[in-house]
Amino acid sequence: MKAIDLEVKRICEEKLAGHEKLQQLFANCYPNTMDTTVKTLGEKDTFVITGDIPAMWLRDSTAQVRHYLPVAKHDEEVADCIEGLVNRQFRCIAIDPYANAFNQEANGMCWPKYAAVYFGQANTGEAEIDDTDFESPWVWERKYEIDSLCYPVQLAYLLWKETGRTGQFNEQYKESTKRILNVFETEQDHSKSSYYFKRINCPPTDTLTREGHGEPVAVTGMTWSGFRPSDDACVYGYLVPSNMFAVVTLGYTAEIMREIYHDEEIAARAERLAAQIRAGIEQYGVIEHPKFGKIYAYETDGMGHYTLMDDANVPSLLSIPYLGYCSADDEIYKNTRAYVLSCENPFYYEGTAARGVGSPHTPPEYIWHIALSMQGLTSQDPEECRELLHMLTTTDAGKGFMHEGFHKDDPAKFTRPWFAWSNSLFSEFVLKCIDENIL
């Protein structure tokens, strides 16, 4: 799009002059989503693939376009594109609110079939399909993740606040909002949910335990999630950073329902649910760490078990202020951040090329560019941001783009050369550094 190209030119010439490598990376990464992953299918109907996989994740598609919102404020074509994505996302939620990724058409393609073809696991006709309680030819994958229902709400809300647009708030949006609330409320007591997910011939992280229902959890006020934003299975079903994101987007929902739809009943319902989840987080999601004091756990079951770690994928504990749950000055967040960026976190790595957070989703000792960008987006320290910019600009393996994970000692060893979310988040971090005169 012309407006995107002009923005790249403006930023590179006016703001990044003298920073040759940063100019190159920004010129490649900023337009990458629009250039390679966006399909306009009709009037205000936009489909956004994740990059090297031909399906649309509700999470990734939102994160991939968020950095275009300031341009959308001044350009109708970009704003139409984002509004079209919101429309598509909320139609997807109406099809199946438990699904995390969707097909462009009702073609029956899904992850097991794709893996069979592209990874040689089986002939297409022999490919197994996931065992779950609902099937649709629109659904690529049905790993239920709280954040899949939060990100589209965030995008619709931010589009409204940035541009003043309200066209995305149609009848479909309202009906899908009710489905989101229904799921969040149902999953406050997962024992009463019909949802289950089983995948065979796969790593343990790709399927849920106990015949697809996951490990037992107590009723806490929080809402249950089967999978993390990495698409890996939760160890314990209350995923704390995703519950935090739910609190924030339920607040957005209440505001939208009250101001746009004038529906006090749904607004009050969203606020009540947000209060219950927040209370559950603060009661069950905080632990006393012997070294760092009070910190947020990554996961809990509400019965005294916790997963202490952080993952590069967002929502993460590192991203809490970015999500809007609390400020970067919050004491528990500061303690949590210190934990996450230490070797106490089993997925924090320090090497000769970089140091930062990785993920059990990728090989050991692989740091994620997304985590480095998010560390910068939540940092209040200019020196830390400059150090992160240096790490980001020296670990692209000469490819000119961000990757998923890379080895802490050798950036030439990396996963996913085409990962649009990572490119977009890097661009957002660069824009933050420009705004704060950090360069």
C-alpha cells in the first residue's frame, strides 16, 4: 500500500538517518505483513496468514497489523484493511470460539493434513485429524487459547480509539462478543465444559492430558485455557498472563457495549467477569519467591501447583504492561520482570550473541526476537533499549528480517525465516525508540 511505503520512506530518511543496519531492517520488517501476508477478499474482508503457514491465527493476525494503526488514522485504505480483518476475525469466532486458527475458505484443511503433506508424516489421505467435540471445514486448528479471543477485541478497540471508526461494531461483532463471554464464563469451571482436544502421533505439548481435558483445576474466578500462545499445551489450566489479557479486553468490551451499542446488560456482564478473573489472579496467581519476593506465576491450577517460567510468546509475564493490566512501575511486575530476565527462568538464555527469553516451543538455548522486542517495549531504561536494539540488529543472520528463535551463540541457527508477527513487533519497538528519542 502506498501509505505504508511512504511511512517506511519517511521513517528511514527522517528518523533513522545514520543507522544503516536499522534502516535496512525497518525497511524490510515494517511492510512485511502488508506485502506478504494480507489478502483482501472483498469489501472490508481481510485475511492475514501468519507467514510460512497458510492459515490465519486470531492472535498473530492482530499482532501483525497493530503497528499500522497510526497510519490508519490518516489513510482510508489501511483503515479499511484493518476493519476488514476485524470483520473476518469476528465471523471466525462465530464459527467456533474455541478455535485458534482458520482457513480462508471452508476447504477442510487442518494442521494434521498440512503436516502430512509438508513434513512427510503420511500420505494426505492417511492423515489423522484432531479428536475434539466440534468440527468445521473453516477451522485449521482447534487448540483453545484465551488470547485468541482477546486479540480481536483489542484490535477492534484500538482501531476505534486510533481512527474513530465504528464500522467494525456491527451485529456480528455483538453476537460474537456474547460467544466470547459465554466461553470465558463456561471455562471458569472447566469440569462443566464440553471442550476437549486430542492429537495422536505428536509431541506431548501438542495434545491435552486426561483424554483431552487437561489436568484438574479448582474453581478460582479465573478462566481456563487449554493451550499457551505458543500453541503448546498448558501444564496447569490457569494461564496467568492470558487471564490478565482477558481482564483488559473485558474492560474494552464493557466500554464498547456501553458507548457504541448502549447495552448496559452486556457491559455489566463483562465488568463482572473481569472483576472475578482479576480477583482470581491476585489470589491464586501470585507466589512468594525466595529471591525475588512476590511474583506472578506463569500458570496455576488453583490447588497449590504452579509453573514458574515465562515464554517468549505474547501474552507473557514480560508483556504485562504492554497488555495494559498494570504499569511497568507495579511492584509485583518489577519483581516478576527481574525473575523472567534471570537464569531462574528456565527459558532465559545468555550467550555470546545475545541474552533473552526463549520458549519450550523451540530448541533449548534459542532466544526469540519477539521476546527481545517485547523486553524493549516494556522497558523504561533507555540504555536497556539501546542494548536490545543492538542485539536485534546483529542477530538476523544477514537475512534482513526477524526470526522466531535463534541460538544464543550462533544467530545463523534459527527457526522460521518468514514470521510476520516477529517483524511487526520489532517495527513497533523501533517506533517506540524513535518516539522516546532513544536512538
